[in-house]
Amino acid sequence: MTGDLEKRHDDVEPAPGDGSTEIGELIGRLAGDDDLDRETRGRLLGRLARLLGQSARKVGAAGIARGRWLGDLLLEAAPHIPIRDLETLRRHHHDLTGEALADSVVRVAGNATTAVGAAGGALAAVEFAAPPLLLTAPAQLAAETLAVAAIEVKMIAELHEVYGVRVEGTGTARGGAFVTSWARQRGINPLKNESLTNALGSAAKAALRKRMLRTFGRSLSTMGPFLTGAAAGAALNRAATKSLATRIRNDLRSNTGSPPPLPGDHRYLKGGD
């Protein structure tokens, strides 16, 4: 995962590459830019949905229905999700520290998943060119599911920074750890080796598949008539993100045995290699 990324609002098409690479880049942009306007977010979701429709045809209905396809896509996208370190977070959030900084991180994530739910509902109100995925659900639901999951993974990673739990390793390794944290809805405990060494084990992958399918099911609310789905999707996303954040923060407080570090306190519990 990276630190701050330079973002361009006037160009919603990522650099050319194979489908999986572009999907990962799109998911990263949807998760990483706090200031996306409604039109740009909708265009990014639309492009992502079209790519997902193409990918779904290769995977087939059985692979999609088991949740493995969505889970694999999230893992592939994880290194593209920009995660800010503690000092960058403080600067971005107006020099807030401690629990106030954690509150702000959660608020930003809630605003982002709310916006994705609203955008998904708006897209569902128009005729879409992408082929259907699960039963009659169109591809934009898969796009919304992945965008929401990525935003929440970013939130979890940044909450670990705020609470002084720094997960070390490559972008792929860190991404797998935070995706697993999202799937299990638990904070990473660096004092327990299994929390990282089994990050991509069979149990974690099973949890990820189930979590992706639950999030996909929540996205079905955006299919309400006209823009009623947008309102429902926005509200459900905000509530789910806030609930997830509460679980993660409680875990991190318990794991560290102390509140988030304040400026000048370089206490960190490191996980990973």
C-alpha cells in the first residue's frame, strides 16, 4: 500500500493495462479520494461495473455465487488502496490526535460509503449496458460492493495507524492482513502471530467470501424504484461502516491496552516482518 497519492479529478480512466489491473486501480481511486465529486464517482463506478461485467463472463455464475470472485478482486485491489501513515493522517485531519482523529477517520469513511450507496442507487435508476451477475442484479452492484469494501479496508488500516498498531510488510502482505481484518471484523493483534501468519489461510478466505456476499446483499437495497434505492443504500452503508469501526476500535483499544498515541509519543506495536 502506498502513502499519499496524487489524484486527478479530470481523468477517470486509469492507465491502460489488463482488466484486473484496471479494476484494482479503479477500486483504489474510489477508496482513496476523499473529495470525489458525485459525477466523477458515478463515472468511476460505471467504468468499474463494465469491467466487472466482462470479468464475470469469464468466471461464470458458479464462481460468482460462491463469493470467491469478489473476494479475489478485493485482494488484488488491496495494494492499490492508499493508506496514510499517522503523521499524514494528522495533517489531513486538521492536526487532530487520539480518539478525535479516530472519530474523524471514521466520519470520512462513513461519508464515502454513503456517497457510494447514493451513487449506486442513481446508477440503478438508469438502463445499464453491463450484463447481469447474480440473478437479476446488474454489475453496478458488484462495483458498489467492492468500492464500499475497499473504503472500509482503508478505514481499518488507518485506524490501526491511529491506535499505534503498525503492520509491516509489502503492499500485498499488508493488504491481505487488512482485508482479513475487514472480513473478520476484528482488529489485528500484533502480539498474536496467527493474526498475520494466517491472514490468507483457508478460514480467512472463507470469511472473506461470506463477508463479500453479505455486503453484496446489502447493496441490493440500491435497486429500489427511482432514487429510493439511493437513499436506502446510503443509509445502510453509513450504519454498517460505523458499526464496523466500533468493533475495530474496541479491539484495538483492548489489544494495545491504551488509548491512541499523542504527538511526541512514538509508541508502536509492530506486526508482520
